[in-house]
Amino acid sequence: MKRLLVSALLLVAALAQAQAPTSDKPSSQAERERIAKQRQVAEAQYAQREAECKRRFVVTSCIDQARADRRQSLDNLHQQEIALDEVERQQRSAEHRRRREAKAWDEINKPAPEPRAPREPKARESKPLLPPSAASRPAPVDRSADEQQARERFEARQREAQAHKAEIEERNRKKAAARKPALPMPAASSP
């Protein structure tokens, strides 16, 4: 059993060595492919060990050991993937930071825009204009007349509302007088 495990690990190491690129830093894609192949090898080894265990008398402990070995191999590969993801994240962060600094540097070194010559105002008609504040508000006399008319309309609406309310109350009183009186409440029974 241990010989099988040792030989399988040596096989995985040999496969990884044979597939390693010649450069010092393997690309992340090649590294991910290597991890995927190692994962396939670990799964194949587990399937082989599980088949061997089923031929034995004590199946459960053998399969449990095979699962533990598989889990350990897969956990190791998962840790390698996590490390690879962290390196890629740091590289992306450094690249983003470098681009941002380059953009800021370009912004600082950009020549200042030339000042514009003031535009000459266009010739306007000779009609005299009132200042903007005087033109936008109506004359004081007109405003007080508008306020007076609004106040009169409001008071007229108030009177109409009072008259309508009085009519409704009178109508409700007449209806109540025309109805039969309600029956009295029954007497409470004593205990």
C-alpha cells in the first residue's frame, strides 16, 4: 500500500517536472494546467486504491485511508491554487497602481492650456433693458392687487364650505328625526 502511494507521488512529481516550462517563472495558465493534471492523477489514484480496497476483506478502513490521502493531495493542490490566485491578484494590483501613477504623472506634466482671449460682447439692440431683478418681479401695485383677489377667492370658498356643511348637518338631523327610535338595551342578568 505504501509502495503504491510512494510510486504514485513519484509519478506525479515526474509528470510535473517533465511538463515544467524552461523559464524560471511558469505562466499562471501553465501552472493551472499542471494543478489540474495533478488533480486528475490524484483522482485516478483514489479510484485505483478504492478498487483495490474492495477486493480486500477489511474494506472500510482501507477506503477511509484512501479518502484521507486523496483529501490531503487535493488540499495541497487547493493551497497551490490559492497561492497562485494571490500572486495574480498582487500582479494586477501592481499593474493598476502603475497605470494610475503614470496617468497622474502625465496629468502633472501636461502643458497648461493657453489662456483664452476675452470675448467681445456682441452688439445688442439699442433698446434699454431693466436690470434682471427688476424685470423678473412685477410692480408692487400689481402684486398687492393679486394678493387681495386671492384673499377674496379664499374667503368665498370658506363661506361656501360652511354653507355646505350646514346643509348636510340639517339633512342628517331630518333623517334622524324621521327614523324610529332604537330599542333599549336588555337588562343585565344578575348572577
